[in-house]
Amino acid sequence: MNKDFAKKMIGYASASVLGKNVNLRFEGDDRSVSIMDSTIQASRHLYEALEDSNTTISLIRDALNQKHTASAQFKQHFGFTWPL
């Protein structure tokens, strides 16, 4: 994966995780798109859980585990660590 593309992708993903309205369209084979989408969604879910003062530790732990799983799949597939 091209470094410039990776930087842009992470930038757009960061905005998406923070809830900003971005027009992010990732093209590639179905597996790559699915892994990218799952990783962004898992990161966003954890971020939202941490921001919500009513979220229980159990829910935060579940969100963190989902993010770890998605991040591991991302690294295995794309070859670099998910930074979010």
C-alpha cells in the first residue's frame, strides 16, 4: 500500500471515528473493504463507549476486545498497524 494513500486513509478514518461527516469511499476487493469498514466501526464504537459517561466497564471491555480483533485483522491483511 502506498504511504501517501495510507496517510490519507488514516486521516479520513480518524475523522469518521470522531463522528465527523466525511465522504470516505474505500475501493478494493470485498475482503479489504470489509476489514477496513470493521476496523473503523470497532474504533468508533470504542470511542463512543469511552465518551459516554453511562457506559459500564463491561461494555468498554467488550468494545476494546472488538477493536483489538479488528486491528489484528487489519495488520495481518494490510501489513501495518492500525493507529487508532
